[in-house]
Amino acid sequence: MENRHNRNRSAPQERRRPPGRDASAGTGVPAGAGASPGRRSAPERGVPAQERFGRSGGDAGRAKKRRKKETDFVVQGSILAVAGIIVRLIGILYRVPMTNIIGDEGMGYYSTAFNVYNIMLILSSYSLPLAVSKMVAGRMARGQYRNALRVLKAALMYATVVGGLACFITWHFADFFADSVFNTPFCIYALKTLAPTIWIMAYLGVLRGFFQGHGTMIPTALSQIFEQIANAVISVVAAGVLFKIGYDSNLVYQTTGYPEAFGAAGGTIGTGAGALTALFFSLILFLMYLPMSRRKAKRERRRRLDSYGSITLTFFLTVAPVILSSAVYNINAVVDNSIMAHGMEALGQGQEFLSLWGIYNNKYMLLVHVPLAMANSLASSLIPSLSAAMARSDYEAVLNKTGMVIRFAMLIAIPSAVGLAVLAAPINQLLFHSGDHTEAVRMLAVGSSAVVFLSLSTVSNAILQGINHMAVPVRNAFISLVIHVGALYAFLMVFKLGIYSVVYANILFAFLMCFLNAMSIRGYLGYRQEFRKTFFLPAVSSALMGACAYGVYRGLALVLKNSLAATVVSVLAAVLVYGVLLVRLGGVEEEELYAMPKGKKILKVCRRLRLM
């Protein structure tokens, strides 16, 4: 983000605030702290930090070390992003045979069960990595190692109680959710199978948050990969076995639907097995790390310890807003499911709904969420990093990290959205061999912009949570949800847009979140996002990239008669063209490239090719 003071450092009186409102109110950021630039403007990139900010003392070595420390969260986020992309690709690959086994109807049951599971996961454990990492990072930054261990113990107690309660509710109220809420009775088997997984995920979330609070994303990244591998293998095997058993149930009960329902339950068995695998792996790493953590705690000179009561209270105050914010996001999916199911039945399209809903969730949303791995990972690494900077009262770092995370998120999200739109047909044909791809292709073509807005809303949520404004994303999400529900009803019942109603309504929801979060960040930190390098140049580069990718695919498809080769080559060409254009147009500079993983090598290649 670019601070408005960068435009004229000699005229601070030009800075304007709403009457009676201090931009630092409630953040812990002193008035005037926002005057430090959130991002270094282009003319200043070669100037040492102490000269840019009018500081005396220090040397280039310390400035370089500081810059490395400030960009470390990007490296850690990139590690997690790579793991996230691998996880999503594995998810796509195993969904293909699962869809072939149980069909779109079975995947509809699977998706419906996951809507309830996601809500229960949010209420019990989804917020735990964020909350634990935030609290541990703050204490580690102040050298409070024993208090960091106390946070871990309090979090494990919370996971035991809340995770167990969520498991109990999911199991015993599965009938109510399946029949009354979703009007989809056959999803009950998948839903009950998911119940124990909620409890497992609570403990897993605590351990992941503990490692993230120590500034490393590697344990989380590795555990996610192992989790998804186990999930993929067992899901496909169990779905196939239970699908065959379902045929016997059809004969016994003289009805249909059991093969698809049992197959969906098989898929959810894989989810539980994957979570258990990740938990065992994380426990092994934790037991290896624990002796070193205890040695640090013993060397700590600070005698006063936070009471478990105060830690639990702080933990609850940290978790509650995150739970509410995440719940609104996922209640959004539940509301969508319910409105669409009942609405399409009222319109006489009830028979089509399950198949369309399966396509929406397991093809369109699955592909949209692949590029979101970068935004999610940056958000996960940003929150403890921002919390540590706030604990040190390092407001310059807060501003720099804020601007940097949005820049990196948009550099990935914008070309991803364009790529999904122009290559929607070949990507669907490549990944999903069976069935008609018409609806999935149309959804991607018209709805790929969701990638940009979802990415931006994800990182802006993390910024607000990292600067201790935990409740603001909740408020913004609630406002967006109310407007979203009204728009969805109008799209479906008035404009008769069918399944595309939910596509457009969710784009609107994400856009509103971006807008409201941007206004909140501007109010609290006193600056707004730089536009040219964050949005305009990536958009121009992406548009040219999209034209190139489409042309390469069409040409190769005619010559090679091989969709796989044409798709892979067109994607590689798109990545190359986008990277070259972005550098040549000045959309990314040397310092930003250097901050990326393997940035030194990338920079060397760019110089050899005379791109910079």
C-alpha cells in the first residue's frame, strides 16, 4: 500500500481524517505512525532505509537484515503456497476418479455434507492455527517462551472441549441437517462419517498454529501434503467399495440413491484418514522440537507468568471474531445451498439441482480455489508476522508488510483468473474426462474473476486481524452476506439465472468484502493501495498473456490433435509471457524479485536476458 504522505513529505498537513477520528484508534499504532510508507515508492528503492526515513545510525548491513526479516513472511507464505497448490492439485486429481465412480449426484451428496462439516470445523478448529500462531508469535517476539508453552496447553484444552462438542452435534443432528436444512436425506451417511474428523482437526490446528507462531510454515506445509495423499488414496478406494455395497441396499430397500450416498460416505472416510495421518506427523515433529522449546523456557529470566485464566480469556477474545468471520463465509455456502435447493425445486428444476450443484462445487469452485492457495498461505504467514511487529511497536514493518502482501497476492490472482477464463474448456476436458463439461466451462468463463476478489478479501482480512482489529472482518462479512442473500434470491427467482445465480452472487460477496476491508484498512493505517503496479500492470500483462495462451492452444490443438500437450504447452507459454511482460512493463522491480523465494536466481536470469 502506498501512503499518501509519500506524495509530499514536506506537507503533512495535507493528510485528512474524518472529524474526531484518529487513524490509530484501537490499533496500538500511535498517531502519525501511518506517515511511514507502507510500500517503498519506485524512486526510493536504491536508497538505504535510514536515509529514506530520515534516520541516523545503522549501516547497510542492518538495513539489509531488516528488509530480509520483513520479507521472510513472503518466503514462508510461498512455501505454504507451494504445498497448498500441490494439495489442491492432488484434490483435483482424486476428485476425477471419485466423480467417475459416484457421479455428479454422489458428488452433490458429498458437497452438501461438507457444507455442514465446514461450519462445524469453523466453530471448533478452523480458527485455531490463526489464534495460536498470533498469540505465540507475540510472546516469542517479547522473549516470553514459557508463556508461549502455556498458550499451547490452553489451546489443547480448548480443542478437547470444543472439538468434542462439535463432533457430538454433527453426529446426533445429522438427520436434521440432511432432511430439514438441505432437503437431501441421502447426505446423512457422508455427514456422520465426517463427525470424528472434526475432533481430530481441532488438535491438528493447535499444533500447526504453534509452529506458525515460531515463524516456520514447513511443518504445516508437509503435514498438508501427507494429509492430502492419504485422503486421496483412501477416498477413492473407499468410495469404490461402498458404491458397490450401495447396489445391494438398493435391492433390499427397493429404491435408488444408496450407491451414490454410500460412495460419498467413502470419500469422507478418506478425509478422516488424511487428518489422522497429518496429526501423527505433526505430533512427531512437535515431540522432536519440544526439548529445545523447554530449554529456551528454562533460560528465560522473566519470572512472571500469565495465568491460564488470562491466557484463556485472551484466546477466546482472539478466536471468537475469527470464528464469527469464518462462519459468515461458510454460512454463505450453507445459505446458498438451501436457497438454491428450495428455489430450483419451486421453479420445477429440482431434478437438475443435485447434478448442477455437484458441478458448481466439485468442478468450478475446485478450480477457482487452486490459485487461492497463494492468498491463503500469505494470510497464514502474515498474521503472526504482523502480530510480532505490533508487539515490538515496529509500525514501519507493519506498513511494509501490509503493502507487500497485497502486491504479491494480486501478482498471482489476476493472471490466474484470466488463465482460467480463456482455458476453461481445455482445463475441464483435461481434468474431468467423463460427462458434459458445458456448464463447468461456462461457470469458469463468467466466474473466474472470483479468484481476484477472494484473494484480496483473504489477505485484507489477515491484515485487519494482524493489527488487532479482529472484529472488523466480522462486521464487513455480515454486511456483505446480507446483500449477497438478497442478490442471490433476485438472481434466482426474478432473473431466472439458475445455477449461475450463485456464481454471480458469490462474486458480489467477495467484491463487497474487498471494498469494505479496503475502507477499514485505509481508516486504521492511513493509506490506500498503490494502483498502477498492484492492479493495472498485472491486468495488462494478464490480458496479453491470455490472448497468447488461447492462440497457442488453438494452434497446437489443430496441429498436434492432442489436448493434453496443447494445454500444458499453452499454460507454460502463458507463465513465460506474463513474467516477461510484467518485468518489462515495470510491474515488478529488483527488490521485489529478490524478496521472492529463489529471488536471487530469478534476478540473475532476468539480468542475463536483459529484462531489467
